[in-house]
Amino acid sequence: MKYKHALFLYPYIENHATSVMKLFPPTGLEYVAASAKDYVGKITLLDLRYEKELTNPVSLFSFIKKEIDIICVSIGWDRQFKEICDLLSCLPEDVPLIVGGYKATETTEELFKTCPPIKIIVRGEGEETIREILKGIPLKDILGISYRQDGKVVHNPNRPLPAVDTITPPDRSLRNNDYRLSVNGVNVMNLTFDSVLSARGCPYNCKFCTFSLNPLGQKRNYSARSVDSVVEELEHIDAKVILFSDDNLFADIQRAEKICDGIIEHKIKKRFVAQARLEIAKYPRLLEKMVKAGFKALLLGIESPHDRILAQLNKGFDSAMIREAFKVLNKYPIYYNGYFIYGNIGETKEEMLYISQFAKEIGIDSIATNKLRIEKFSPLRALAEKTPGYHITERGELYSDMYSHATLKKIGRTIKFSFYTPSRYVKILWKNVFVTKFFTFGEIISLSVVIPRLIAASVKREIKKGRFIDSLKRTFLSNKA
Ligand code: SF4
């Protein structure tokens, strides 16, 4: 074997008191590590969110120097980009450093410029590519990589996307830790979390979507694992809460029903969370099976209350269909979180602020709002570029002469505060304990012990940002938005 010991490193560091960002494993990196298993002597998987003593570059450097002969790092997100570049720049230059992930694919040139130790960047999905690198195939013959050669960066052609059934699921024995909810380092509710990927891609074509379109502009066609392999993987997971990280677990309704049947038949007692489209409301038999199988929460992309915007985003439904769907969905003991996009092309402030009112009208449990982003290959780019007064930053943020970043940020906070009133938090708690039974009563009691700490941490954060009084006003006078 060319390499004896590979380090697979998840480089994000989380210092917040509450660890919501630490709940789930680094699925993408774990998939790549699993596919590398037979091609390297030993694999060490390190998640820096949990490896406090290695977050210092000096300790990480000496750990690597001792025995590692190749390093693979995943950079999937915008956040901490600079910090990660700084950390990678401190790694030993004589150990090959391979970087991959969504963000790394998007910023290949920049990463080569800012991080001298990077030798290869794996663009797009990395499972097949990493095997070829570890086998020692000449770099010029490996699809989907960019690499340094004679002081220049060479970009090889893209790699076609593989069928998902050829990909090995993660080896959970490589983990050094469980994934849990903790506050100030104290584990709460004794709940463990994990994620499973049953399919990649999505058959829909929402124009803003970056899930089904990778940063190379390749559309990920829907590709699903066999139901048996998914059920078998679920059977061997210890965690109590499992997130299906599929773009849309219910893209194939019959297959989704079979997964539920398998979970029920094999008596797999877990609490499941999944992303879905609201067309799921048309399938009551599936919804019943989901409840029986333990599906407790669905994350739904609703995007907008306005038909004009929904059509612009090519969402495939209108506001009347959203209202009808929720009349059905709200009959089932499932928690619904809705994603909304604001700052769309041509959207007025009043239209953006209506999101909160609309969410209350349809009876959704919680919302998450995001500003519209226009990625490099987004089908919305042409429309944004030709619409007078609209601009796109290098990072893909859309703003206009009328609505600057700061104004949009303010609007986003107003939407959030007008939805999340104190009574909303009570409703959320009630639904999760008495309706969906996501949490047991005992778990909630154990959570109540840390609630004062959570409030203190949040107040501290608001004071630090200089907006504590503002937050108080918004919380108690929220409907005046
Ligand atoms: S349904 Fe969801 S995953 Fe599929 S294209 Fe639309 S936004 Fe993307």
C-alpha cells in the first residue's frame, strides 16, 4: 500500500455553550473515509468539534508528524473558512494534504493560493477519487481533481457522478465520540444523534437549489440505495435520533413506504427526522406508516407565501396548495419546520414580512429563513443580472439598490422575532412532548436543569453584539413588526 496511515479531518471548531452545531457527524467525510478503507493501512478520523486538545495547530502538527502520511480534510461550509485556511497552512508540508467538500470545490483557486500545504483538491463527490489517489494512480489520470504541478494548478476534467449503491456507508467504529446535545460541556437529555444517507440527488428542479446542483454545475440525478441496505444500516445504529440527510427522502413514495415497513418489521425504535416536500400530504397511507415507524419531524422547503415568487423559484406548487397540504399534515403527530427564502428578485419588504404571518396561518411549528443566494451555476443568475438594481457578490449573496445586506438582515430578524413569541416556544415544547413525543417527559425535566444556563448564554451573546435591549423589545412587542 502506498500510504500507511491516513488522517480524515473535520476541521470545524465549535466553542458555543450550546452544541447544536455538534449534533450530527460529518457524514460527507465519513463516506469518503469508508470508501478509502481497503486502500490504506490505517484510518484515523478526527472531528475537531470534539477533539479539544488538537484544535491548537501545534498539537495537531505534532500528532500528524508522529505517524500520519496523508491528510484528507473536508471543507463543506462558508463559515470558519479563514480559520480553516489558517489551520491548514500550519500543517507539515511534507505530508500530502488533500482537501474536498462543497466549499473546497467552489473555492479551488483561492484555496491553492492561501494554503501552500494543499497538494490536491477533490472536486465534487470524493469516494471514487480518494481511492485512486491512495492507490497511487498518476494525478494526470484522476478525474475530478485539481493539483499543483511545476508551480501551476492543473484542473482535470470533472468526474461523472456514481450510482449511490456503489458507495460504502460510513464505518461508525472509526468515531472517537458519540454525537450528543450538550450545554457548557454538560450532556443533556442523554440523547444521541446520527445521520443516514439513503439517496443522493432530487428529481425536482427548484431554481435556487444548491442541494441537487453541485458547485461544478453538475446536476445530481436522483440515485437511491436499496431499501434492504438502508434498513440494515438503521438496525446497527445505536443513536436514538436519526436524521435522513437525503435531499428529499420521499422522492419515491413507494420506496419511502418500504423503508417505513422495514423499520416497523425490524422493530427499529428510533426517532427520525427527514427533509420532505409538502406533496407528501397527498399520501395519507405513507404518513400513517411514518408515524408508526417513528418519524417525529419533517423539514419542509416552503420558500414563499407568494405565488409570483414560488413560480420564479420553480417550486412546483402555489400558496393555495401549501394551505391545503397543511390542513392534512396538521392531522398527524409530526413536527413541521418550514424553510423560507426572502430577498427574492422583485420582492418588497411587505411581502418579505408576510412570511411570519403566513407561517402562523398555515399552522407550521417553526420556521427558518434565509436570504436568497445565487450560486455560480444557479438558473436564477441570468434573471438577477438582467434585473435593474440587483447585484450579486462574489460569495453569491443577492442584494439590491433598495434592499442592502444590512436592510435584508434587519428584515430577516424582524420576521424571526415576529414569529418566535414566548407563546410560540411554549407551543413548540408542548408539541414535542405531548403530540409528537419527540422528547420524553424525563428528557424535558433534565433539559430544564440547563435552561437557566441556555438563557444566560443567549443573553451574553446578545449583550456582546450590543443588541440585548433590542432583542427584549422585539420579544415582547414582536407583533408590531
Ligand atoms: S425539492 Fe428540495 S432538494 Fe429538490 S430541487 Fe427542490 S429544493 Fe432542491
